Amino acid sequence: GENVEQHPSTLSVQEGDSAVIKCTYSDSASNYFPWYKQELGKRPQLIIDIRSNVGEKKDQRIAVTLNKTAKHFSLHITETQPEDSAVYFCAPKSSGGSNYKLTFGKGTLLTVNP
Amino acid sequence: DTGVSQDPRHKITKRGQNVTFRCDPISEHNRLYWYRQTLGQGPEFLTYFQNEAQLEKSRLLSDRFSAERPKGSFSTLEIQRTEQGDSAMYLCASRSSEGSPLHFGNGTRLTVT
């Protein structure tokens, strides 16, 4: 957790294309790496997560890849659909001591054009 | 599973007034978080409870903010002497264990006039 950055801040793709969002973090003790989706006016909802003993996880059109050495993890969405349009947040969490919080990035606004 | 419940959904108050929000987590979740979110930003951590113990609090949090979870179930967040900069969506979230997903409520939108 701690310093968390997401890139890009906005992403526009055509329906059917793939989208990739990258999250970099500073805390080497981070061991839990979730991605949340927030539609306009709604609460954030978990879409996929990965733990530090795994390098990649896939769930249908969504995948997350983790590079602990480089301290970044990425969200991959394939065959994008208009309903994928939302803001996506990464929220890495440290395993260390009294650190309980998930630190959210500033978000990536994904727009899928029909 | 009825989800995380927050009350009220909206609150409009005048600057200088005190406000209190309530959060009812998912019943079996002993871990409870408060976050604040402003337009175009990610949720910002405020504080964390494990059962009734407040184990972490943001260093950036003003002393006008206080939170409680007296019986380890519902939680309240109070803001004293509200300022216009306090206007935001206040989100509560809960989880059952260290590695489990965080479930958010629908939030309380505060507007300070």
C-alpha cells in the first residue's frame, strides 16, 4: 500500500478491444492486491484479487497479473463491453504490523464505446 | 447477507454543526472500515475497527472526527464543527477476515453549506 499510482487515469476503447490498467505501489510488504469497479453513483465492488504467492489470476474476461519485484500489478479486461464502462481502483494492502488499511489509487475511468 | 447498511443516505448541514453517521456491517464481519470519497478521487482511508477496538486511524484525520464501535457490531462516525471541506461521500466497509474481500455500503453523502 502507501504510495499507490494508477495509469492511465482515463482509457477509451472500442467495444471488443482489450483494456489494461496498471497499478504501482511503494510498500514492499504488500501482500494482497485487489481491483474494484465503481459505476457512476454506486459503491465500489471487488471484481478480482490476487495474493502475493500467485503471479496471475483469471476470471472469465478479467485477469490480474502481479510483478512483486517491480511492485506493480495490472488489470486486464478482454472483449470489452459497454457495461465495463466505470472507474476502476486498485487497493494494495500491506501485511506489516499495525497496517490494516487498503490504500486506494486515484482510479482509472474506462469508457467502452459501442 | 443483507450487505453493509449506512444511514442516512444524504445529509445536508450548515457549517459549524455536528453530524453523526451510522454503519451496520455484514453480521459476521468483525472488521469495519470508514473511508471518505470526493469526486474524481479514490476512497481515502479514515479509520479501522476490529471488533470494538479502533486499531488504525489516518494520520491526516482531523480531531473533529471521531468514530466508535461500542459493541463490535454497528459503528458511528461523528464530525464536529463541520466545514465545507468535509463535504464528501462517507463510505463504510466490512470484511470477515484478513484476506477476504472488502464489502462497501452505499455511503452517506454529506453536503456542508
